[in-house]
Amino acid sequence: MNPAPAPQHGGDKRPAALSLQDQRKEARDQLSLVLSFFSRVDAKASALLAIDTGMLALLTSKAPPLTTMLVLSYALAGVTAAMLGGSLWFLYRVAFPSLDGGHQSLIYFREIARRTETNFIDAFRAEEEESRVKDLLGQVWRNSCILTAKFDALKWAFILMALAIIPWGATVALFSSQSPSIQTVIAK
């Protein structure tokens, strides 16, 4: 009968260090995980863009001639347009985040594109395993920064769109009440 293994205590045994190949696989998996979130934020941004533009389209289609608008209409329309404009600005930031970084990377697309084809192939084939792992981890970090900026911008775009709903609804109602066809119905 084999004796039972001695119990392990907190600091008695360190985990075994991963081989460079295992580190590369973990780094590649981590990069894939981070990159998988980009499609989620972009899909949400697309839906929000459709809502923002729909709200603006309905608002402008209901607007009476400028010369007949009440001061309250101008104020409500201005607040609504400012909020929706802010939402659109943040959606722009989602679509076009800052892509700086990745200097000398053999993974980052912008850095690859700065090289000639031959230079890239030669540098990639000559890269040491440890450098490749560091490059992968650098891309995990940089893409996480880009993703964070995109999610933060999406959050603000959503908040501004949500806050715009109340003045937007009031403005559409006010514009509709100023419509000549509604004025005719009210006068009867």
C-alpha cells in the first residue's frame, strides 16, 4: 500500500512554470477571447446607431416650419438634438477607437502593414519563441485597452440616447400638435 501524500500547505509548493509553447498557447487563447468581444460591442453600437438615426428622422419629419415653431419647441428640439448628437459622437468613438501601439509587433496589423512582405516574413520566421509570447501578451493588453475604450464609449452613447427619449417624445408631441392638420382637428 502506498502512503497517502503529505498535505500541501499554502506556500509549500509553487505551481510548475509553463513551457514557452504552453505560454504561447495561453497567450493566443487570451487574445482570441479578448478579440471575441469586439463583435459584441460593434453589434450593440449598430443597433444604437439605428435607434439614434430613427429618433432624429422622426423628429425632423414632424418638425413644423421654423417660422411657426414655439420657443419651447426650439428648446426641446435643441436638447434632444444635443443628446442624440452626443450619442452619435460616442458611437463614432466606438467605430474608430485609437489604434496606436503595438510598436514593432509581428502580430498587430498596422505594424505588419508598415513592413514589406519579405521583411515581415523574414522577421516572423526569425522571431524567438519568448519574443513571440511577449508580442502576443502585448496584443492582449493593447486590444483590452481598445475594447475598454469602445465599451466606455458605447455606455455613454446609450446613456445619452436613453436620456434623450423624454425630451424627444415631448418634442415629437409638441411638433405634432403644431401640425396644420392637427390644428384643423383641434379647431373643429
